Amino acid sequence: MKLAFYLAAAAMVAVALALLLVPLLREGRRHGRSRGVFALALGIALLLPLGAGALYLHIGAPVALDGVPAAAKPMDFGQALTELRAHLRQQPGDAQGWTLLAEATTALKQPDEARDAWDHALKIDPNNVAAMVGWAETDSMARGDHLIEGRALDLLQHALELQPDSQRALWLLGISQFQHARYADAAATWRKLQPLLEPASSVAGAVAEQIANADARAGIKPAAEPAPATRQDAALKVEVSLAPTLKDKLQPGDQLYVYARAVSGPPMPLAVAKLAATTLPATVTLTDAMAMTPELKLSSVARVLVAARISHSGEPIAQPGDLEGSAGIVDTDRKTPITIAIDKVH
């Protein structure tokens, strides 16, 4: 099968996502759902087509891969899908083909066909986590009430048994729990998602907003802030290590930043320590004295997200290739050490 229609269909996903998500946002607002819900959906959904495009650009032009002359007329999206469907009729065991069809038809707002395509992928590989999550998502889109229940819920739970850090599965499971008025469960599920997200991203902000919404509906009050006159200065002891698999990625001059920032609100760190990455493993204590402004410091909030980053550029702003790790959300009055393993590449 020619590669051309795969690439055309992948490009179609990127273009059609905008057409899909805007109507979903409008529909959600009519039903009283927060704009933040769809901000997260947008952030996660765009990763797939953008990643495919980046891979295509990295490898090179499709004409160099499938032998089509450079002057050949490009295939339109409709023709690409027609050929893909024909290919799958001839080779129904092509799991990647069914995955591509599911993604393309999801973007075209054809959830029934997308769900059927995910179903074919699951018959080929019953433990395909992406297919489980895709089936649950498109089933919700195909339903008039958009509920996530029944087989969709079972698939999400099984997906998380196989891959506990699946961001889309955690997000959708939280939505299902929220839909069924299990607000405390929804908040707990989304709190598992928080450490997996870029701390300063709009996606992380959207999740924090939904957790606050779920807590409010569950009757869970935010942690009370002590009066400024009586609250003691905060001090968080943080022990940072570098995963052995990333040690070969250290570069001369790398800087280690250990920081804490508010769960919601300005992305500016409430406390930050900077030291040479060569000191790892390292122990630092984040205190109010490390605040960037007198008004925004550790003791001004009850909970913070604590993380660490190795910067190749030496700058605190995250750059591609930087090494990262997170301890998640902790109380600012915590007395026991916080451990962070830097185990991800930004």
C-alpha cells in the first residue's frame, strides 16, 4: 500500500481537529461545562497530528519513500480515505490501518465509523491501550448524552491497569466519574493526572480548574490558609536524583533548577534554587527566602507543585531537550523530605 494516502490522511487529522473541537466547545458551553475541559482536550488531541507531522519532516518527503515522482499530483483527502478503506477490506488484519482510519474519521466528526475502526483494532490486539481509550472517547461522541459508561468505562479502567500513566485515559475516566456525580472520585483521578503534565502549561491549568470544580461539588473545601500573622515560614527539603538512563544526556555547563509553584495562579515559582547539575544527587531546602517577590512565597499557599529541571541553556525556561522530574503536589507544611527523580526529556 502506498505511503501517500497515510501521509495525506495524517495531515487531514491536523486540519480537521480545529473543525471538530470548536463545535465541541460550543456544545459543552451550552451544557454548562467549563471551557477548561476543552482546553485539555485540545492540548492532548493536537499532540498526535503534530507529532506525525514532525516525524514526516524529520524523515523527509514521501516521494523519497514510496517512489512516486516529485511531479505527481497530490492525493486529496477523500481519495486517501477511499484507498485506506479499500486496503482494510483486503487486509482487515492491519491494526495500524484501522488506527489511522479511526483517527481520521474522529477528526471528520464521524464517531460511529471511528468507534467501529477502534473495535477492529481491539479485535486484532485486545490489549491495545490507545484503541481502548479511542473506543471510549468515540463512543461518548456518538451518544446523544455523551456519557462514558458501560463498555467504554470498562475499557478505560482496563487501559489504566495496563498503562497507569495514560493521560487520556485518566482524563476520560475523571469525566465519567464527574458525569455520574462521583465528584470526589473525579477529583482524585485528575490529581493522578496532574504530575504527568507540564506544570506551567494551559493543560495543567485546565485540570487544576476541573479539580477545584469537582471538589466544590463534592463539598470539599480548599485547605484553609492560616492568618498571615501566625503562619510560620515554609521550608521544603527536596532530594533530587538523575535517572541512570539519562546520565549520558548531561552536558557541560548544565544547570539544575529545583522549584515550587502554586497549583493554580501565576506560573512564577514561589521558591527556586539553582545549582550546577554536576552536584547531583543533591539535596536543597526551598524556603520563603527564595521567593521571587515578597507577596508570592511558599507560606502564602497551602499546597505547591514541586519539580526539578536540568537546563542545557542555563535558563530557567524549559527548552526542548531539557531533563525534568516532578514530585507532584505537596503541602507547604510538610516536614518529611520530598524525592524527585529526573527521568523525562522535555
